[in-house]
Amino acid sequence: MKKFIFLLFVLVSMSATAQNDVTKFLGIPVDGYKAEMKQKLIEKGFIYDSHNDFFKGEFNGYDVIVSIVTNNNKVWRIVVQDAHASNETDIKIRFNNLCTQFANNKKYMPVRMEGYTISEEEDISYEMSVNNKRFEASYFQSLDSERIDTLAVQQKLKDVLLQKYTQEELDNPAEDKIEEMQEDIQKESINIVLEMLEKKSVWFLINKNYGDYYIVMCYDNEYNHSNGEDL
């Protein structure tokens, strides 16, 4: 029985990652200090505008402006905004094209399954101005199997299970408890994976500014996001 539980622990841990598995932008971890991120963006070909503290360059076939957002001196978000405005028709096409690109990219999974594309009949100008509607699409970057920390995940799963079972029950489960334990392990392992996915958030929206439209994309490392620690 002890071997049975151990193998389940290992199996679960192999589907999850440690906290060093963070969101990436162009292969660059959204992490570390701002000066380090600046250098990495320059190496990718972006041009730094010191007056405005942002970068100019090309991303996914469009001219963009890239900004670095920090929390407690650690990078937690990369913001990518269109450098040139679009009209209402073009921004709707651009938004839908991005939805299709993300849907076809195995590195991402949507936060919701019903999709985000905008219908041809949708009047985005009216909806944004009158109803304050946000046209937004949210995704998770897939977990990186090469950054697995099996011990950390096993311990996290074990801590959760110990809230329901004793150590003796985990080490020597009764026959009539095995199926229940399997269900609990499966449920808690899914929760752990979802929690880690939520830390790797990538989303974009349509931003309207004086009648012009822009796509704004955000690559977030939620491990570095403020959670009220400074209050």
C-alpha cells in the first residue's frame, strides 16, 4: 500500500511545476529586476526610449510599444501595445485574429471554453462607450515540464491530504479507503495544477482612446504580483 500511495504522489507531481515556472515573453521569463529585463529586451531587438521609459519594436507582425511593470522591484508584467491606432472594423478583425492564433497555439489554453471572438454584428463603439463593456481574452501559458520540482509538489499535496487523513492512514491505507484516496488525490492535484496555471496569465483587450482603437497585451507573472503584503 505504501508503494501505491508513493507512486500516485510521483504521478501527480510530474504534471505540475514549481514556482520558478513563470510566464515568458518571447522566451524571456517575466521575472527578476527591471534592469535585467531591459537588457534582455534590447538583445531581442527592441529599442529603448529613455524619455518615455518604454521600448519600440515589432511583435507578432505589428509595430508595438513594450513597457515593464514592477512590484517591489521585481518584474511582474510586460505590457505590449499597438504603436499605431486602428479603426473599429480593423480592430475587430485584429482581435479575432489574435483569438484564432492563441487557440491554435499549444502553448496556451483559454480561461473559458466558450471563446472570445467578436461577432460581425457587435457594435464595439457603442458597447464600450455606453455599456462600458470590456472586449478581453484571457489565457494561461502551459506549464513547463522541464521545471518540475517533484519534492515541492509532493509536499504540497501531502499537506492537503494530512488535513483529512493521518500519516498512518497515508502510509498504510485500508482497502476500503483506497478509492476515496484516489479521488482526493486526483481532485487536489487538479487544484494544484490550476493554481499554478493561474500564475501564468496572458491576456489582451481592446483599448479605446479618443475614437482610436489599440490592442493591449499583458504577460503577467502572478508570483510577483502584489497581494496586499504592503498594506
